[in-house]
Amino acid sequence: MKKLGFLVLIAVSVNAVGQKPEGVFVYGDALPDAPDLAPRGKYSIGVKTMELVNKNQTDVLKRKDGVDPVYDRTLKVEVWYPSKVGDAQKDLISYDEVMGTYNDPKRPLIPFKFNGRANRDAALLKTDGKFPLIIVSHGYVGSRYIMSYLCENLASKGYVVVAIDHMESTFRDAAGFASTLLNRSKDVLFVLNQIADLGKAGSGSFLSGGVDADQTGLIGYSMGGYGVLNAAGAGYSDGSVKLFGVLAAGSDALKERTGSNPAYRATVDPRIKAVVAFAPWGMERGVWDAESLKGLKVPTFFVAGSQDDISGYEKGIKAIFDGAVSSDRFMLTYMNARHNVAPNPPPAESLAPGLPFDEYYRYAEPSWDQRRLNNINQHFVTAFMGTYLKAQDNSEYLNLAVDSNEKTWKGFKGRSSTGMTLQQVKAVK
């Protein structure tokens, strides 16, 4: 009972679910030193939960006698969008989330709630034309809510933002890793097609007439980064099929996503105009090689921690950045950060005594305040997506000195742009 009381006390005092007291920090709120483009935009935000079903997909987790059966993949998605009602700076909503990992007795699922700023099921604003589409993919394991601070922020600035719960890869249903390896990019492309159809005039959906899927951006974190890079043109290496086969009882189903496969090239969708990859996993495992990375041709913004011990830095994320020679690209590096450069701050409940330390460290960074990281991410993703999805001139926020310690970066308050680097490289034509 003492532990339960501690959980309740922290949930009320920090999250203040359903209340609007002054001084309560909601994920994504701007700190005093937040850079210029970090605060929320002019739009109030609506949010809606949907389920999309991708039928007859390869089921590598139930492979038997050398045959991969098929199954239906149900993808729960959260959609944030500009809405007609409310105040984007004050509205509060409560999201239902869990920590822990399904089927792991050492990390049982623990429900918790946290606040955001949106209006559940509000109508989509349709007086300002169609809004570009952004699709968000979480890590393994994770959920559609793990970057809610960024999703809400972008919706308030005039985007329809769709975050996916990838089946067999969430806190609630984690399963064999082979499913994640195969399905990440396929899920993203399926959701793009589904939202594009729902956004067409006369579809009968609340999105009807409000989505410009021809201007689509992708955002992925960790295994989400792995997936969105592949969805945008970075075909996996032939060697990655061997790794996949070890995990999938000899299946070679990943061949369909390799850069050497002509059928894969046909899946690269020209509607995808920009990619943000937070700590993308895979390079240290040979998922890409020099030739396969050449297929990535859309502008890409990489975000990394210099001490990433999950995806790797020099031989991991930076090697992807260096090898993507066909892309105009940026790489923001947080010095001394590890892997958690993308998610929400740790939930208050992760501080409860007796919980595995990793429940806190699924979110937290050892050398950075997560709220500070969130604000900086909001700033740079706003500048980058605005450039490539809305034709905004945000060059002053992107064309910066490489080392933030040498000179205060444009958009940052005096003396506040420390501990970062931003590299920029043009595509080889």
C-alpha cells in the first residue's frame, strides 16, 4: 500500500491529470531557455485514435516448415491535427500509457497517465487548406505516445501528425525482433497510403479534404529511424538478410526491402519529401552498406547522442549520415548524450521505489535535461520540416557554425547553445 500511495502522490503532484493549475509543466511546454521555434504554434490541436488493418502480411514469427504464413496487422494510430476549438497553450488532455514490457516478468506492465495539450475528437480545421502529413514511428519497444511532445507541437504548426503503434513492437505486445525488422518500413508506407485515402475529399473521414499527402515527412526514433530511412529509399544491404534469417528461422522475407531488389525501388514513394531520423539503429549490424545508402535521396535530418551505446555513434549513426551521399542532410549531435535523444521526459511513476532502473532510463539522459532536449528537437524539426514541406525559408536556423560552443546559434538565447554540433552536407549530384 505504501508503494501505491507513492505512485498516486507523484501522479497527482507532477502530472496533475485533468487539472489546470498554474506552473504545471506539460510535455513540450517551452522552458525559459527554449530556442525560438520550440513553442507551440498558432493552432489549437485535435487528437483522435484510429485503427488501421493491413491485411495478408507475412507472419515471420509463425514460420513453420520453411513457410511464412500471412496475417492481418492491426495498427493503432494517434492522429494530431489543427482543430477549430480551444487554446493551444492551455488545453489539457490525459493520455493512457503503460511502462514495462509485455511478457517480461521482471518488467510488468504498469498503467499511468500523463498530460498533453489537445482536444479529444475535435473537428479538423478546414478553412486554412490542406495540411502536410507527418508520420511518426517509435522505437523497440515503445508506443505512439513516446514522442507526444513533438507530435502536438507540429500539429499546432499546421501539420496532420500520425503516430503508429507498431504491432508486436509496443510495450503492450512486444514480440520477436524479426517482426520489427521486417515490418517497420512496411507499416509506415501502409499508413501513408491509408491516411492519403482518408484525406481525400468525399472519403467520409474526419480527415476528408484536410491532408496534403503529397507533402509527407517521416520521423523515426531508434527502430523507427531504421524503418523511416528504408521507407524513404535507403534499401537494406544484402547482408542484412542473413541477420534477419538468424532471427526468423531462415526466412528471407527481408529481401523485399533490400536496395538491390528492383521491386523495392518501386516502393519508394515520391510523396515523401523529408525525413527526421533520431538515433537510427542498424548500421553497426551491417543493415546498410555504401551502395544501399545511396538510395536515400530525400533531405534528411539526423539526431544523435555522441555516446549512443545502442545504435552506436561513429560506426553507427554518423556512418549512416556520411554514407547517405545522395541526400542533402544535417546531423545534430548532443555531446555526451546516449540513445534517448527523442522521447518524452520520464514519467513520474518511473521514480517509484522497487521499479527496475530501466523504466526511468527508457526515457532519461544522463547528461541532459529531457525537457531541454525536447525543446531543441521541436526547434530544429520545425525549421527542417517547414523548409521541405512548406517551402519556408528557415535557413538562418539551419545554416549554423558546426560547434555550438564557438558562437551562440541563431534562435538560441545568449549563452544557451552549448554542447551540440550541427553538420550539414549537400548531396553529391
